[in-house]
Amino acid sequence: MIKVTVLLTFALVASIIGCSSFAAEQPLAFTPKNGFGGESEGNGSLKFFFGKPRPFHVESHGSEQSDGTFRLEQTVTFEGKPPEHRIWILTTVSPDHYSATLSDAAGPVTGSTSGADLSLQYRVKGPFVMHQELQLKTDGKTIDNVGVITLFGIAVGRLHETITRREPGITTKK
């Protein structure tokens, strides 16, 4: 009887450890909801080739809409400038592929995800193109956002921002 009890206890402990290890090993999936759902804030800087870094702060609110799109409203404040409001509307085109509109972009936005990473590309003004790489960190609430602005394929500006969600709501890979 003691052997059976010991074996059952061992099996129970092993299954608990196995389940928690399995949950911890699941990769994060970057979706609009996982990355931008709810309230978040970002702090970063934007630097053009010959300019000084321009610090900025972003307050965001993101939510899924009844039509299946994801709406992200942002207030962006560059140091010494009045706040600017912008709106993203993201639409799922196919698994891991998105199209979007951005109120201050000069054209459509394309995006794709791979695991915890989101890549975005869009025209900012005239021939300037923004390429952003966002990575959702393992805590499920921090995003590292690195952007490169190009002019005819040549890097002319860089953006770096750390985004922090106030309430993470991560979902593991599909």
C-alpha cells in the first residue's frame, strides 16, 4: 500500500511539474489584442540622420471591434510640442498577415507576425517609408519597438520605443 501511495504521489507531482513547464515553454503569439489590447504607454526617441534625438511619449488604448478589426487610438507627445492624436485600424488578411490604416500615414500599412514579433511597413510622408519591428517580451506586457525610416531605401532616421501594457492579456501560439 505504501508503494502505491508513493507512486501516486510521484505521478501527481510529475504531472504538475510537467504541466507548468509546458505552459512556461509555450511561445507568445503577437496579435493586435496581445500586443495592444487595453491601456498602454510608450517612451522613446526619434532621431534623423543629422538631428538630435527627439524624446516622445505615447498613451494608447486598443480594442477589438464588432466588425473584427482592431482599433488602436494613440496620443503622441514629442517633447516641447502639442500632443497629436492618431488612429490605427488593423484588419486580419490571413493568419499572421495584416493590413491597416494609420491616420497620419501617407498610404496603407502592411504587417506580418512571426511568433512574438510584428513587422510593419508604411509610407510616412512623400517618399519616406517606416519599417518597424516590434517584439512582445516574455512578460506579456512589454514591447520593444525599433523603427527605421528610409528614403529611397537609405536609412535616414531611427526610432526606439519601449511600450508597456498596464494589463497584459497574452495568448500562446495558435
